[in-house]
Amino acid sequence: MIANAEKYLYWKTNPEWYDYDNNEQPYLTEKAPEKAQESFKNYLELVERQKQTDIRFI
């Protein structure tokens, strides 16, 4: 669970702010306000950290 979901997921609160490319990766549209852009940046950093972390739950 993410303690502050808004920090990472605010950009998803308005479907006009994002879309998906051919690889089903999200990207922001020109309609995304600054707060959504910051949230998306935080989201991408979180995803990258998760990729670098080699923790597995069994």
C-alpha cells in the first residue's frame, strides 16, 4: 500500500491528462497540469526504484 497515493497517482485522476503508447506505457498529454506532471514524475521514479530492487516475496 502506498501511504500517499496522490503523490504517485494524481495524474490518473483525469483521463484527459494521460494516454498509453503502443507498448501500453502511460504518458501525459498536453492537458496535464503541473501537479499531474509532478505526480507522474514521482510515479516513474517509483517504478524505476521497484525495477532496481531485488526483493521477492514467496
